[in-house]
Amino acid sequence: MHPNIKLESLTNSLIIYYGKVKMVDRAIKTYHQMDDHGTPGTVTSFNALLTTCREAGEFNKLIEMVKNRYALNMSSSWAKLEAELGLCKSN
């Protein structure tokens, strides 16, 4: 278990709440600052960020983040990629 799992959980909640109030840029900034606070982003926090973009209707940002993730060779399965891109198509 990650030593800062509680902090990551709190940060994920914050990211999702930013999405609910349409503050996507702040959610993205918070996600990118996780490393600075000793809690590296995980698949869970990345998914929270994708959910934020989807709920706020920021589909271009969602697609951009997914593309950047795979361009940087971050690990993920093809099934996960299809699910992420499916969020974009359904809205």
C-alpha cells in the first residue's frame, strides 16, 4: 500500500469536487502538484481527473490528457484506453 494513500484519497476527492463546480483548470493543476506534495499520481487519481473533465463537459481537455498519457508511454491496457475514449464518444 502506498504510504500516502490517505492523502491521495483526499486529493482525488478535491479533484472531483473541482469538476463539480466546473473548475477543471484548478483540478488539472492540483493533479500535477501531487508529486510536489509527496503523493505521486496513480491510475486512480488520473481517472478522477478524467471524470472531472467529463462531468464539466471539457471533452477536449479529456482527450488531450489521454493522448498525452499514451505519448509519454505511461502504463495502461488497451481496454482502459478504449473505455477512456468511450467517455468522449458518448457525450
